[in-house]
Amino acid sequence: MKSRTPLIALITAGSMMLAGSLLAQDQTMPPPPPSETMPATAPTPPPPPGGTQAQVSGMQGQQGTINSVVPPVAAGPAPSFEQLSGGSRYITEDQASAYPLLANDFAYVDKGKTGHITKAQYERWLNGNK
């Protein structure tokens, strides 16, 4: 009789492990949250004038549209080199910020990457922008 005791303990432990794993697999998952997406039949609005449009997918498969527009810069006529440079031989990046169009193109105009724009570089940039 003593030889049966370890066998019964082994069968009992195995049965409990099997029952536990079956119970764990029987659990149901909660339903996903309702998604508020636009119906597929809704037309996509056109992009704004002068802007761009992109289709994106978010988490949980949600779709969306991003419209973007760069606001126009009303910079007016270009100031003279002397006005921007303050009487110096070159225009620094801080001085270029007084004219938004030049500040935007500063890295392009500064061909030598010296951190300043010479009068010749400024005049070439002005002639290229007209």
C-alpha cells in the first residue's frame, strides 16, 4: 500500500494543475472600447488653399486627416544691406531676423557657413528672389 501513496499524490497534483490551466483559459476578454471613426462613405474635405493634406492611422486602426497651411509672411520690400548690417561689413544671423524672408533663408545664403552674410551674398540672394 505504501507504494501507491506517491503515485496518488502525483496524479492529484497533475489533475489540479490541468484544472487550473483550463480555468485560466476559460476567461473571456472584455470587449474593445467603441471607436468613433468617420464612416467610410464620408468624403474627405479638400486641403486648404496653398496647404497640404495627409491621411494618418492612429491607435486601434482609427483614421484621420491632417490639413496644414503655412501662413504667408508679409515682409514688405527688402531693406538695404546697410540697414540690416548696421554699418558693418556683414549681416549676422541676429541681424537677419529683422527681415523674416532673409532669416528663413540664412543658412542657404551663407554659402561658406561662416555665420554671416556678405554684401555680395545678400545681393545675389535679392536678385534670385525677384
